[in-house]
Amino acid sequence: MPEEELVDIKFRLYDGSDIGPFRYSAAATVDMLKQRIVSDWPKGKTVIPKAANEVKLINSGKILENNKTVGQCKVPFGEIGGGVIIMHVVVQPSLSKNKAEKKIDDTPKKVACSCSIM
């Protein structure tokens, strides 16, 4: 019976702190990793993701797609067997909330001229 390949991954946050390392199967999807990041997000950070779709994972300079597996995201060269892969985490809050707030603030305002003609 072939042994399932396990990969150690550490997530580096925007402030240089880390989450992990955690051990994942090579068949685990990027979406599963993002859900783990949201659930294990450290308390007290200024930026907090509310959902997995607000999290972007970057590995070797590439933004990882949700449907890719960990095995597909591994770089074939440069990775040391038994080493920990470091993925960078970027949080992009959803824009729907910001757009709703902006619509409220965009009420038409009366423009009054304060010119004086002499």
C-alpha cells in the first residue's frame, strides 16, 4: 500500500508572524488551506479575514487558485525533502461592504456659490 505524501506548510502573515506549520495531504485543496487559516487566525491582528474568499495564498510568486491541490502547488525544484513550505497570506476584504458604504456617502450635495461681484 503506497504511503500518502504529506507536506508541511507554514503560513506567513502580513506582519511577519506565522501560522503553523501544519501537515497536509498532497491532495488537500488550496480552499481547504484558506479555511484553516481563517479558523486559526491569531487574535489581536488589525486585519482579520471573515471568510476564506478574502484570503489569497502566494507560493513562489504565484497566487494559488482554490481548486488546485497542495501537490500541484509544490515547486519541483528548490524544495528540500522534509522541509517546510512557506506560503504568504494576503487578506483582501470583500468590496461589497465598501461599495455599500460609498453609496450612502455619495448623496448629492447642494453647491452654493460664495462669489461676490462688486
